[in-house]
Amino acid sequence: MWTVDLSKVVTAEQKAAEARAALQAQYSAAIQAHLDAKARERQYDGIQTAITYRGDPNPQFAAEGEALFAWRSAVWTYSTAELLKVIAGERPQPGVKEFVAELPVFEWP
């Protein structure tokens, strides 16, 4: 006769939580890469560096930093709301590339 180590039993709730965490991590990484790639178009290290130029004495840097700051907020606001819909079963789960393609568009100032 064998015994079951209950500390190793994974419940359906734990599996669902792990799946949600994996989904969130996958999409978050792709979204962050998308944000960073846009900032690198103008030679910034990434979006985090670019947004520090808000209020910079150089008007072009200041405008780019402000625009990227607002866009970053729009992207995360949209993506968070839409991924919650996926988790709630209110919309089908898109592929990562398809989801990134539906994010708010950025226009350089």
C-alpha cells in the first residue's frame, strides 16, 4: 500500500492561479518589450529612461519623454483591462503577437 504526500497535491485552484500567473508574465514581458522597442527607436535605453526626460531643458527630449509617459500609461491601462476580460472568460485569449498589435498606437511628437 502506498501513501500520498498531501503537501505535494496540487489543487485545481492552484493550477488555475499558476496558469493566470504564467499568462500574465508572458503578456507582460511582450508588452514591456514593445514599450522598450519604441523608446529605442530614438536611442533611449528603454521606456524607463525615456520618460525621465519629461520636463527636460531640451524641448525635443521633453516632448518625447512626455509622449512616451502618456503612451505607457495608455498601454498598461488597456492591456490590464483586456487581460482581465480573458481571465474572466469575457473574451477569447489572443495570441501574444495579436495582443501587442491591438495596443494603443504611439506617434512621435
